[in-house]
Amino acid sequence: MNMMHAEETRALPARNAQRSLLIVDDDGAFRTRLARAMERRGFEVVTAGSVAEASELAKSVAPAYAVLDLRLTDGNGLDVVPVVSEARPGSRVVMLTGYGNIATAVAAVKAGAVDYLPKPADADQVEAALLTDVDRVLPPPPENPMSADRVRWEHIQRVYEQCDRNVSETARRLRMHRRTLQRILNKHAPRG
């Protein structure tokens, strides 16, 4: 396996510069699984776990493709998009996030991403998003879209995070009783 991290890429040979791919996610297990799957699909993969590491890699590798997690421990994956675009104009970036909503999708596209996928996304979805014809207006529908319960749960989680995890403020903004919100927050995410 030839997957590399930031410290290993100082003199990265451009064996397949047209299929170079930067994967940025702070979940190490997910990052490794996705990197291996994308290598099997013919991509030359480098990985990073933070905004700082990803920015450094983007400058040194100038990837043709990038898959960026929205939320990283040291910042926001949207901050990496312009670095990738500057390092390699015409690069294709796909954003991944577990906190999907329309506002975030719009922000990702405005920053220069070509698509936006909710987590957990599999390698087939990522590859399709990276390689889909640029002129298509919409990507094909997902095989297994999120259920309405999951979309509702994701929205509540997003507002909760935006309110700095303040239950009272979140309940007020969602026009929901505080105890009802607390019960929802204490449950696990719905499947699908």
C-alpha cells in the first residue's frame, strides 16, 4: 500500500498526478478505510487529519482531487478548499460531513467544492462525486438516502452545535420544549 501522510510526502513522486487524491478527515479509521478503497480504484492517495496538515499537503502535492471532512479538530474543511484550488487550479473537491444541511452545502459549493456528501459516504459515492461530469446539474440520487427521522435528527444536532451546545437556546430556536429536546439529544441517531 502506498498511502502517505504529511510527513512522508516531502518528495512525493508524481507517478499519477492526474489521479492524485488528498483525503482529509480527523477520524483515522474512516480516513484509512477510504484511502485504501480509493487506491484500489486507481487513485494516488495522501491523507491528513487536520486543517494545518491538509494545507501543507495541498501545497506540496497539488492534488487533482480532494475529499475533505467539514469538521476537523483544528478548524473547518472549507478552509482547505482555496488552498487546494490555488495549488492546482481545476482540482475537484468533495466535502463530507455528518452534519448535513442546505446552508453548509451552499457554503461548500461557494468555496469551490463540486459536491457535498453526508457521512457515512462509501468509496463508490465518493468516486462518483469526484468523477461526475462537471456539466451535470445534479448528481444521481443516492442509493440509500437518509430517512426523514435521520434528517430531523441531523438538523437538531446542527442547531445544537451552532448554539454552542446550549440546550435552552437550541430549544428556543427550534420552538421546542426544552425537556423534549433533551430527550432527543440523549437518544442515538436514527438509522438510515
